[in-house]
Amino acid sequence: MTNGPTAPAGPHGPAEVPGTVTTTAVPVLALENLSWSVGGALIVDDITMRVGEGEFVALIGPNGAGKTSLFNLVSGLTRPTGGSVRLAGTDVTRHAPHRRARLGMGRTFQTSSVFGDLTVGANVGLAVQARTGESRRFWRPASPDGGAGATDVLDLVRLSHRSDVLAGDLSHGDKRKLELALLLARRPRLILLDEPMAGVSAGEIDELTTVIGDVHREQGCTVLMVEHHMEVLLDMADRLAVMHHGALLALTDPDSAMADPEVQAAYLGDGA
């Protein structure tokens, strides 16, 4: 795909029109004509997009639009049938998820995944040790709580006061924060958040939203997030990437996206 003109900047940052590519610094995430088909059915349809350093992009669309399928392609769980995925300039299209993780990509899933029979501190400690290699130094004991690195991460996600609690005893909202802490312990450059508010009680959504915002600002992480709570996304995201029938319908600032007649028709036609 050839470079096109850069769209005017919106209130949340530069806007981008589908089919055009901005010509700035090397993006943290670059998808080029990314496609995935199964048995002749096109699930993800020729998506090209860029996510810049420190940017927060929210991926939205009606049910069945292909959002999770796109996440699976980006994170390496699914191999594309066409196109490419580049992480900070490195082609990772054929890399397995663990190789992408070593290069700075981290992902959470819709279902919670923590070690329930370990404490919160031990969960994060293991993640820190995996990054530093301490757990492989068999000639001396590994620190059970991960040391200062784990403490800093727990402070950031507001779980330091629950360090000694078993992860399995946490509320669903706190488990989501712990999953985010496990990612941060690996010091990722790009974080993929797949519906972090799913199953979280209404009373915990505000604090989880604040934590995600703090992580984005204080850690400088680039964030790509799928979420159905639009009131959360409109306040947090620099841009909305709108998917419909597997294709990228719009990629622009939240106000422009929500005012777009095609975006409105997609939601009203298929149900959000």
C-alpha cells in the first residue's frame, strides 16, 4: 500500500484515514495488509494500521467484527494468511508468542489467568524473575517476592497492600490489576488488553480504568485495547480503530469516529 496524505490532527492526537499511512518515526506496531481466512471465509480483511510510541489505540466494533481475531494475529496465536506484523521495525509475522514477548509485546486475555494458589507478591515475583533470569540461577535461591521490581509494579497497579493475599481470593477487578502487573513486570513496550473490564463489577471499573491510565502515562507503554465500555474508551484513547466485517472501517480520534455515519450504521445495523 502506498503512502497517503496525513489526516488533520484531532483533539486526541493525529487522525488517520483508512488506506493511508503516516510517514513519521518507526511505529511500535505496524500491520501491513494483514489478512486471515478460514475455509475461504475472510475473517480479517486486509488491515493496514500504525500504532506510534506511547499511543493508546482502542479497537472497537460490533460483535463478530474480528477484534479478537486481529488480537490473535498480532500476538502470534494465529498465523495470518496474508500481510505482515512488525514490532518496533522487526518483522514478527512468523514469530511465536513467546518470541514476541521477548521483543516487548505483552497481552492479557478475556479470561483471568493468574496463579491462584500463590500470593499476589509471589505471582509478580515470578514474572520479575523470568525477566531478570534469576529463576535460572540454581546456585542461589531466587527472591520469593521478586524484590524491589515487584514492589514498584504492585504500587503502580494499587495492589501493594494485598501482596500477601492469595491471588485466588482476589475480586475479579483485582485479578485484572494483577494480570496487568504480571505484564508490567516483563517491561513490555506494547501492551494488548483484551476486554479488561469483562466481568468486572460496576464498582471496580472506575479504579481499573484509573490504573490502566496510570500505566499508560507513567510507564510510557503503547496500548492497544479491545473494550465494549465506550464511556471508558472515549476518555482514554488517542484514537479508535473501528472494525466491521473483518475490515478496518475507521481509524481516527474518538470524536470523529463516533460522529462518522458509517461507524454509526455499523453499530446500529449489527448491534454493539
